[in-house]
Amino acid sequence: MPRGPVDMNFLFTLGELQRLVRAYADRQAARYGITRAQWAVLAKVERFEGMKQTELAEQMEMQPITLTRLIDRLCENGWIERRSDDSDRRVNRLYLRKAARPLLAKLTGLKSELTATALEGISASDANRLLAQLEAIKENVRNAIADAEEDTKKEPRYG
């Protein structure tokens, strides 16, 4: 349902915001000798220590070779380690190394700085409302994707 100016500007503004936040986060993460992508991997490994490398690639919607390169760099820096799975030698599980903990503490502070910069001039109640609205938008799009996938499965195949 078209909504006038919102319909014309919403997706463009959302995309531009994402691009700007990524660029700003990249620049700020570089202060700690890390890229935004490496930071994202470290944060996921911290939350789900022991997860399989393949699971991480799926969760991050990243090509396995791209993730492998990121993990290689993180291993070289001494921030994470791969360990073989006890039940399947082909599987690598990912764990934080002790050296990563101080870096992650600094990056948590950086995340707070980035958020404060982005939300400057916006009240806490408006920021909470915005977050709830963005979550609702995300769910709407997720449902639309699921519906489209279901419709595709129902379509007859010719050929």
C-alpha cells in the first residue's frame, strides 16, 4: 500500500543508513586493528563458542571460503582457535582465545559509542519505539520471504 513520501524514500533511506553505519563502524573498528567483518565473527564465536565453522557461515549468510579467510586471520592474530570435533575429524569448532577477551571488551564499548552517535538527539523512548518498529519491519520482510518461498514450492514445474 503506497504511503506517499514514505513509499518513495523508505528503502533508499534504509539502504543509505546501512551503508553509512557500516562505513563508520569499519573506520572505528580499525582503531583496534580489526575489520567490521572480523568483529562480527568474534562476537558470534563469543556468543556460541564451540559452534561448527559451517554453522557460523550459515548464520552469518557468508560463503564458506570468505569465512575461512576471516577465521584464518583471527587465528593468526591469536583471537580464536579451531578445534577438531571429537566425533568428526572433518569438522572444525571455533573457540575464543584468552587474548580476544580484552579486545571484545573494547569492542563492546565501541558498539555503545556507535549506537550513541547514531541515536544522538533521539530520546530513549523514541529509540526504543524505533527499535520495536524496525523489528516489526524485519519480521514483515522475513514473513514475505517465507510466503514467496512457499508460493514457489506450490507452482507447477514445466520442462
